[in-house]
Amino acid sequence: MVTLFIAKRIFGQEGEHDVSIPAIRIATVGVAIGLAVMIITVSVVLGFKHTIRDKVVGFGSHIPAN
């Protein structure tokens, strides 16, 4: 019963799609933007990780082992 109520509120009755369609589009765009931001963030963090690791290896290779 609750699921039917929620479905009717989201999708509306026949002819009442004026409110639900923009809300669904806004939610879809919000999820897409959030996913894109997360992918960009992970890419930047991994890039910094590789750059820092390369610099640390570069510093360590010039130290003579005694």
C-alpha cells in the first residue's frame, strides 16, 4: 500500500506529469553530476599518488648504500 502511494506521488495520475517529469530529470542530472565529480576526484588523487611515488623513488635512487 505504501509503495503504491509513493509511486503515485512520483509518477502522478494520468495527465499529472507536469511535476514529476522535471523532478525526475533534476534527480537524474544530479546523480550524473555527482558520479562525474567522483570519477574526476579519484582520477586526480591517483595521478597525485603516482607523481609523489615517482618523486620519492627519484630521491631514493641517488642515496648511496653504505
